[in-house]
Amino acid sequence: MIPPLPGLPAFRKELKGKIQEYAMPYRELMAYYKCAIMEVETKFKVLSEELSLEYDRNPIETIKTRLKSVDSITDKLMNRNLTLTVENIENHIFDVAGIRVICGFPSDIYTLSDTFLNQDDITLIERKDYIRNPKPNGYRSLHLIVETPIFLHDEKRLMKVEVQFRTISMDWWASLEHKIRYKKDVEVPEEIALELFQCAEVAAALDKRMEQIQKTVAKRTPETSSHDGEAPGDI
């Protein structure tokens, strides 16, 4: 009797076994990605402080970080017919380390991304603008793959990080759309997919409208000194 061919669960189990075999190199690589996340996150915190002083408001609402799970890494390598090695992870998966920057307005996204990319230790590897060119399902976001150095005790390593920029409404829509569309064992019918797309269009229209309101208010707001509200002689 011919034994059955191993299915996906067995294949994934075998690949996970390889992770155990190469546990230390894998942990080291994940530690390097964590360091890269900290480096990039710090850059955005510094930019947030600087720009909030310059424009009298903070362009960054939230900064989120994540490290890809073993399952996600395994699935990506399998889809590309690649074996699970630290070399393949580092050379073929560019979004292991991820940072999401949530902004108030679409213009903030481009201001922040341009300022970020102008830093001399940031190298742009790939750019995908899903704001100006949304995905067919309505998804909007600006994706950058960048390379940044991390400084260890005995070496400097260049690490890749994916940076996503979204407005509050883009992030809200993407989060809920993912929960609805990828609910376990449930296939989203065409009419629901259309409704989700229409919601994305409404969210984008609201972004434009809110930004226009903000610009109108900014034009009517007189310039004020940083000492407004202080009595003469106050320190």
C-alpha cells in the first residue's frame, strides 16, 4: 500500500521542526529585527516631537509595531517554495519587522514619509502607494520597505523594516475589513465585498473633507507666540 502524501499540516510541522533545529540562529535574527523596530520607532518619535513644535499639532496619532509570527514566516516561505532558513528569511521576506504609523490627515503621511526617507541612514528598497492607487478591494495605505543599520557590540548590521502609513480612517477600515473578510470558514459574498469597498470610498471621502476643514481653520487662525497665555514676567 502506498502511504498517503504528506499534507500541508505535516509539511508545516516539518518546517517548524527545522526552526527548533536552528533555534539559536533564528532567535538571534528575530532579536536583530526587534532592534531594527526600536531604531525606526525612535526615529518617528523624534520626528513627532519636532513636527508637533513646528506645526503646533502632532501629526502622528499612534505608532504600532509587530514582529511576524513563525506561522506567517513559514507560510510565506512555503508559498515561494523556499526552505526555512535564516538566510531565506533575511533575503526573501522583507516585512518580518513592521511598523505602522497612524496619522491624522493624508498630507501628514507624505510629509512624514518624505522626512523619514531623507535621513541619511535610511535606504528605500521598495515603495507601494495604495493611497493614490488603492487596491481593488478599497484598501489604502503607503507601504515602504527600508533598510536601516543596527549597531551591535561587535558589528553593524543592515536590517529591513516595513513601514506602513495610514490615516485613522484607513486603519479603522483595514482592521474591520480584515476581521470580516477573513473570518474562519466563512466566504464573503460578492455583495458584502462591494459594501466593504463602498465603505472604503466613504472613509477616503471623509479623510479629504476633514483635511479641507483643517486647512480652512488653519488659515483663519492667527499666528500666536509660544508665550501666549503667560502674564508679563511669567517664567
